[in-house]
Amino acid sequence: MRIKKYDFNYGRRALMEKAAKGVFATGVLTPLWPLIARGDNLAKAYPDELVSIEAYTKGKVKPGDAITADNVDVVKDLLDPIAYQQVKTMGRRIIIVPPTTDITKMFNHDFLEATLKNKGKSKFDATGNVVYEDGGPWRGGTPFPDPKDGKEALFNITLSWGRHDYSLYAIRDWDIQPSGDEAYHYDFVWAELNTTARADGQVFNGMKDMLRLQSVWFTSPQDTAGTSFLSQWYYDQRKFPELYGYLPAFKRVRQFPTNQRFEPLVPGITFFLSDAWSSGDPLLTWGNFKTIGRQPMLGAISQNWKGSLPNWERPRHGGGKGKTFLDTYMELIPECIVVEAEPVGYPRAPVSKKRVWIDVRNNMYVSSITYDRRGEVWKSFETGSGQFVDGNAVFKDTSGHPAWSWTHVLVHDIQSNRMSILAHVREVKGGYQTTFNMDGDVVNKFFTVQAMQRLGAA
Amino acid sequence: MLSFRYRIASWTMHHRRVVAAVFALTTLGFAGGLRNVELKTIFSDLLPKDDPFVQVFKDHPNFGNPLTVTLMVKRKDGDIYNAETLSKVWQITRDIDLAPGVDHDQILSIATEKARYAEATPFGVDVKPLMEDHAPSTLEEIADFRARVDKSPNARVFLISGDATATLINATFIEQHLDYGEAFKYVHALVQKYSDAHHDVYLAGQPALTGWVYEYESQMFTIFAVTLGALVLSLAFYMRNVVGIVTPIVTSLVAAIWGFGFVGWLKSPIEPLLMVVPLLLVARSFSHCVQFTERYYEIYSHVKDRVKAAEITMGVMMAPSVLGIFTDIVGIFLIAIAPIPAMERFALFCGFWAIWLIPTGVILISLLLAFLPAPRNVDKLIGRGGDSGVHRIIKAVLRSVARLSYGKPARITAAVVVLAGAFAVYSALQIKIGNPVEGSNLLWDKSEFNTAVRQINRHFPGVNTLEIVFEGKGSGDGDRVMHQADTVLTMQKLQSLIEHSPAPPRATLSFADYLMEGNRLFSGGDPRWMPLDPTDTGVNAAAQAIMLGSSAKAFSNVVDFEQVNGTVSLWFKDNKQDTVDAALANARRAVEQVQIDHKNFRIRLGTGTIALQQAMNNVVHEYHWVIIGLLNLVILLGCSFAYRSFVAGFILLIPVNLANFIIQASMHLMHIGLDINSLMVAAIGVGVGIDYGIYLLSRICEEYHGQDRDWGRTLTASLTTTGKAILFTATIMFIGILPWYFLSALKFMADMGLLLVLTMLINMVLALVVLPLLVFLFKPSFVGRKDLLVGEGVDLSAFTASEPELADAL
């Protein structure tokens, strides 16, 4: 039983005061990270109304309830503006689940270990990049568990997007028209290999000047199958990644302008490279980082992995044809840091800024919004994540522990009202399956120009 | 026994408080609809809905760039390859991305990433923007930029003019976020900001046109106020008493409330471009009220009882008023036969407004006259004691005019009328359909918009397009018909046939052109690789090549987002009717040659400005004579019934139709074609113009008895009395409508105003000259009858007697 020591608004007031005073320690009642280090209940760091949706809404919403157009105004402050519109006007339904209080369910095992191990050992070098205390590349985990500002908060995401040293995601994509009809449908694979900032603390294959290798290849439909992209990220976050595209029909590699990051990879998708993980560009190509507040938030951070369903695919609902939204489960996140940044390194950017809501407990973003240059809301990038456990169904990572990863992304261009749904599934056409186990020479298999050509030929 | 109309008049006056209450409540009811009144130009509603071209346009609204604005930056003293001009283009491109409602994915200029050039490299293909992350500023950068442009064939045709002095910036808006007024204001401000001594900036495109129309429509309220003010002033000048001024204003205002309120309740938007016609109705209502009131004064001066005078006036004036308004109603409602939604809505609005003129112009006005204090200067108002000043001159002129219609001069007049009529009919029948303007017919030739269109046409393939749509049959989900060999190869064949036709377009463009360019680039850059491999695999490969790393919207000018439908765009040098006819004939021939129906798609001709212009012409061609014919028939039946003689119907219709022919003949001689404006004016001209004839013919019937069946005296008396009223009515119409010609920046409104004024004037002249002439020549027997529905005759001396005697008199 929890004792209600504080008045109802204490938690929200405390978060606002922290933001106003520039106090960046996470937690309200007690600092968060000592609790995490002790493996204690995360809820102890916050008063009731920041942990319990029932308390927050004064009983109007409780776990098990659905947020619909009828009651969304009760939780309007807990949603990003596009998610609110989706529920209010497009028939989206969000199921509320109990809060996560166990930190181990919010990280994959190795990454949490690395975060705890390397806590306090990060610093900025003269170029503005984050390095380990010895000046070498960062050695894994979030470099700033208690981020002091927006830049540190975003570095926590940028240095290791998927939080596994190697990930291969099988992704099913549906691109929905304003009418609710499907315009495009793709199966593709997204692979990430961190060469530095790895949880194992190593530098992969001696590539210390690189941060990651990342590739995407499409497996369906037939006319797109084999089309692939390779992106090579430098460790120096001032540099643009190299970007190559490959067209199997011509057996030609096309090099893209390195700063062309506000265009979709293939037609129909609303997702730009710049959107990936809410931090799709080298961090120092953006600027004017600001922390604009701290707040509780509803986020899809647990129970969205449905391993018990065929191919992990969740049903869809809402929109004009009942296909625009994946069934989504959200819980009350007690404290999100709200960060803004501007694309200062892109003179042609159609974006004026992005706003990112980051859960301070695992420093993973929950959602982000990009604004056009008029300052109007343009696109949302809402991501679900969580531990891959669904009843008896468990999907394990390379350490043998239940995996933690992203489960879905909804990319909604609210201006043209086009939606892309990216679902993290077990397997896509072509036989590629999601895995976090680095099996064999993945570099030559997935991360070179020659590899792209082989993938296209297959 | 009182006749039916006098019984209505008597009942109304005996229950005038109840009737007044009914009017008040009805007016309140209609006023409730005013809050829903919406003045709105719906451009697609200006197109005929059943035309095959319009159906293609509605099925594929994105082809022909209806949501795209085009800015052209023109360097006046050299080419664009200098730091100042290129910097301007860069900045405009950035600024237009800030326009409200713009689609950030669909901005195209030489400064955007979408304008690219490609080079084959040892590793593959390197595709880069023409411009780096800044506008070229040094000589070296400018030279490099120029070299890149040379490697981008599409940029050289569609973004930079052949003489390199001009370049385009295109921005497409998102329909559901586009506020035309707001977007136009923003983009037009850019035109002003970036024009200078060395540069002209021109703005065109459908959103710009809409913006201009909205901008000018806001002027409409001023013109409306000016013309209404002028009408009221002329009324005050003519009547010079409270009753004479208040009565027409209140009556017309109530009719207007009913007219607007009715469409408000129906939630049917009113087309502002046609607002000249409601003003014609206001003028019509004013002039009707003036005649009604003058008759009331006449009767009042005899009976000295304003309620009784109002009752008698109502009884006397009811039939001719209803007949006059009936013809207006028929004229307006028959416009709805033309299957143009804006015209249908307009006919509903104005037709019912005209209907409301019956209760207000017959009953309400009588109530007002009964309630309002009688003027003290009645004797002066009715001219007792002799005419003075202007009235005397007018009467003298009218007497001379009357002289043309009887006796010996009638023969000469008849000969002149026959000759002039024959010439008018012959010339009118030569008139061409269509009235092409380079740009938009809604605006003046010298308007900023039409100037911009001319300039863009001069430097680029232009805006006169014909779109031939390739429509996928939707055989399966994800079936990208535009990626199939049959589709693309048919497009190429069609382009080739049209390009080699006797009157080829300036340029053609289809998805196939982009595919060939993609094929060339990804095959190593050699132009010999441009031809596509004629297989589904080869075409799809080229499609994937150009779509890689792009939004589907980047090609929305040639294929839709789903890549199921596409278009072959043909650009023509102008939109003159000869060009349009040749373009359509060539396109039809070519489409037949490549076959309309294919396994996965069908070819539809077509949309774009050329096809839509033809659609409007088709309506005029098909419906002009149908509407005029039906109008003649209905009016013939109505008037024949009222005068109990078909001869009367013919006598009334001959002058109005002659007026119509004269207008058309004049237009033909001035090289103006028949268009939708003239179609409307013709219908209204017959409907409203015939009123003059009805007034005069009724008076002739009345005077015939009073003037001892002497035709000369009858015609002279009719012209010097009712003729004067007709002159006044025509003046009121003139004041109400002519200012639109001078004040409106919208040529469409101005033209309609001018045509209406001319029609009314010609109708007036013909009513005063030809109608009496016809009566004199035919000497119809109905003139001698005393039981005509429209007879205005009444023995006023009876009203000084007792009630039973009065009943006998009626």
C-alpha cells in the first residue's frame, strides 16, 4: 500500500518546477538512478498521480479502459497533438495498461548493464562529440542517464538506435491514403550494426571512426523486391552519412546526396531518413537543442509485442476503412523530458524543428513531432517498444534474456493526412526473420555495396 | 360581380393587418436562413457536369496541376546565370515553402533538391541537386551550375526558358488546407517583394486565378453598395416623396431577404460571379414599384382614399405585374437547362427571388401604400396641370417615335426593320462559339494574371494543356498500371503520333519521358540507352529507378500517387478555337490509332484547359438555341393566354428575339464569340426584355378604346404614357447594371453587365418602335377586347360612386 503523502497536483507541479529551474535529476520523490541501480521499484520515485492513470484522471480512466473520441479530452495533455487528433477525429482507439515499474523490462539486458557500468564516464570532446572518459569512442549504454539538456537526451538515442549491437528487423509497412485505403504495402528488412558505442564495449572490426552500418532492403512487392539502401555513419556527428541505393534491374548503385534526408526511400512511404528513431540524422547536423519541459505522458512502452499472434501482427482499426491504426497499448509514463532541436545543417530542410518526448527512465523516445517552417504541426513519429514477452511467448536476444525492442511505428503526415504503419514482425517475404544474434559475417552479408548487389540478385 | 383579382385585392385590404403579419412572419422565417448564406465561387461548378471532358477532369482532378501556382522570374537585362537572380530564385523557393497550405513535398524549382542532374560514375550513378546548399555566387559556382543544367534535359525544358532569361518556381498546395485567399495574399506578396529593376516576377496557376477572383469579389460589395446607392438616389430624384421612396426600398428589401434566406435554408452557395443578375432583379423590382406607385397616385387622386386606392391599384396591376414577372421567372429558370451546377444554383436563387417579386410586388406594395401616408403632391406627381421640363421633352421625343409606327412613315420603318432584321439574323447566325482569352476569361486581358500567363506561355511550354488520361481498370490491389509496358509504350506511341500530326503541340510530356531518362541514367548515361526495354520488367525497372528516394508526389503532374492512372500532357501555343479544334481532332485520331481500350487501362480524352474550354463551348453550342426556343415557347403560351390571342404572343416575341439577334450580330461584327455569358444574357434578355412589350401592349389595348379605335392616337398616347415608364425602367436598369462594367475588375462580371445593359437598351428601343409598328401593321383584333387578363383599364369615375356601382364598374 502506498501512502498518499502529497496533494494531487504535487507531481505535475514538481516536474514543472524542475523544468523551470533547470534541475535535471530524474525522479520527483527521490532520484531515479539510485533506485534503478538497486533494482528497486521505479514507482517509488514518483507520487501516485504520476504512476497511476486512475489517480491522474481522478478515476475517469483506469487500466483496461480504451481511450476513444469520447474520453480522449481527459488525457489530452498526455498525448502528442497528432495522436490526440487521431483519437478525436479518426477513430483511433488506445488501450490503457498498468504502468511498468521494473526497469529491466525497459531495456535489453546488455544495454542496461552497459549503462550502469559506464554511468558518469561520458564527456564531450572539442568537436562536440560524445566520447568515453579516455577520449575514445563511447563504450555502450546511454551516455547520459540523467541528461542535463536536450543535446544529451538526444545523444542517448543517436549513439545506439536499437540498443542492440546488431539488429535485423523484419518490417511490414502499410501506407494509408486519406480515404483510409491502402496505397502501398511493402515488406522490408532494416539492419543495424554498431561499430562503436556498443554494449560489449568493443570497437567492431577496428572501425573506430564509424558509428554504425545500416542497411534497408525491400523484399516485397515483386516490383520493388531487391531495392536496397546502405548508409554508413561516421562517429563524428558533424559528418553526413554516405548513402547508396541499389536497383537490381539495372545492377547499378546510385549514390544519393548525403544531405538528402527529407525524402522517402521509396514512393508512398511518409517516413524520411531524418525521422528514424526520432534521431535519424547525425546529431550535430541539428542544433539549438532545448529542453522545453517535463511532463507525464501516455506511451506504448509495454504489451505491444504480440508474440502469440501469427507473425506478431496486431489487428488494425480506425480511419476511413478500419485499417489506419494498429491496436496500441499505452501506459502512463511518470516523467518525459520534452526536447526540441532545429535542422541547422540543412539549408533546404522543409522542417523548422522537431519536438521529442523521451521517457527519462530508459531515455528512449516515446513520440516525436516535426513542424514545418511555418511552425505548424506536420508529422508524428510515434513508436511502440517493450520487452518481447507475451504470456508464454518470449523472444530472446543474444544474451539469452527476453529481448527489448521497438514494436511499431506510426508515421502520420497530418497535413496531407497520409499514414505509414511500420510493424516489427517475425518474418517478411523473402524469409528474413527478426534477430539480434550476429550470425556469421553480417558485414559482408548486409552492409557493403557488394552485399546490396547480392541481396538484389537474390 | 367582382373579378377574381379584385376579390383578392378586396380581401387583402379588408384583412390587411393579418396579411401584414403573415408577411412579417414569413420574412422573419426567411431571415433565419440568412446566417447560412454563403457567397462562394466553386470553380468546378462552373463546368458542365455531363460533358465527357468534365467527367474526365472530375475523375482525375490532379492532372493539369489545378493546385499548383507557378512563379516565373524573368531577368530583364540578360540571362538568369548571375548571382543576383539565382539568389532570388533560391530565396523565393525557400519563402514559398512558408506559404499557408503548401505541400512541402511538392515545391519544384532549380533551387530544390528535386531538380537534379546525374552522372555515371565507376560505382554507378551519382544523382545530385542542380544547386548545392546555397545559391551559386562566384563565377566558378555559376559556371558549374550552368554545366549541371546542361546535363538535366527536363530542367532545360520545364524550369529554364530556352533563352535562359526566365525560370519557374512551382508550388503545389494541399487541397484540404488550401485557403485560396490567404495563400494568394502570401504568394502575391512574394511577387511584389522580389520584383525589381532587373527582374519581373509573374504569378499564374489555378490557385492564383482563384485568389484574384476572391480578391476582386471583395470589391463586389463596394460596387453593390455604389449601384444600390445610385438606384436609391435616382428613385429619390424621380419620386421626391416618402411613399415613393420607401415603398420600392421596403418591397425590394423584403424580396431580397426572401431570396437570400431561401438559398440560405437550402444551404446552396451563391455564385458571386453572377451577382449582376440579382442587381438586375433589384432594379426590376424598383422600376416595377415605381410604375405601381404611379398608378396608385393616379387612382388616389380620383378616389381620395388611400386604402381604397391601394385596393384598386392592386386589382388593376396584378395581372400585368404577374405576367411581367412570369416571363422573368421563365427566363431565369430556363438557364438551369444548361447542365452547369453554378447555373443551376443561380437559377434556383434568382428564379425564386423573381417568384418572390410577385407577392412582394403585388400584395406587400399594396399594403405599404395603404399604410403609409399619402403624398401631398399627388397632382403634381401625376402631371395634372401639365408637364414641365424634362417630362415635356421626353414626351415630345416619344411622340416623334410614335410617329414612326403608323401612317405613311410606318412603311419606311417597316422596310428598315425588315432589312436590319434580316442583316442581324444573317450576321448573328455567323457567330462563332467560344471566346478564347489567353489566360482566364474571368479577368481582363491586361490583368496581372493574364499578363503572367502570356509571359509564361512565351517562355515555356505554357499553360494551355490537353491531358489525355490513361486510366487503370483497377484489376488488382497494388497493380501499378503505370509500370507496365503496354501502358508506357502506348503513351510513347500516342505522343509520337500527335507530335507528327499536322498541328503538333509545342511540347508533350508523359511518365514515359521520365522513364526513358531513368533508363538512360541507370544504364550508364549514354543517350542511346533512352529507349525502354519493351517488357513489363524493363519498364518497371525504369520506374523503380526514377522513384528511388523520391516521393510519388514528385511525379504527380504525370501519374497519380498510386501510379495507377497517368496522363499524356500536350502543350499548345494558344487556346484559340482553331487551335482547340485542331488539337482535339489530332488527339482523337491518335487515340483511335492506339486504341481506346486496353487490357489494364483505357484512354480518356481528356482534361486540361483545352478540353475544359471546349466543354464550355459544347454547352453553349448545344443549349443556346434550346434555351431560347423553349423560352419563346413558354412565353408565347403565357402571353397568348393573357391576351387571349396567339398573335399577341408573336407580336411580343418578335422584338425581343430581334434584339437578341442584333446583340449577337454586333458581337460577331466585333469578333466576339458566343460564350456562357451571352447564353445567360440571351435568356434573361428575352425574359426581362419582354416586360417592356407587355407594358406597352397592355396600354395600347387600354388606349384603343379611349382613343376611339384610332391607331395613330392609340399608339401616340401609349408611347407618351407607358413609353415614359419604359424609359424610366430602362434608366433604372442602366443605373443598376452599367457601373459594373466600369467598376468591376472581373471581366466576366463586367461583360455580363455590359451585355445586359445593351440587351435592355436594344429591347427598349425595339419595344418602342417595332412593337407599335407590328400592332399597326397587323391591327390585331385582341386589342379591341375588354376581357383581357392584362387589361389595365378601369373607370375611375366609378370609384367616386357607391359600392354597388363600383362592383358593376369592375
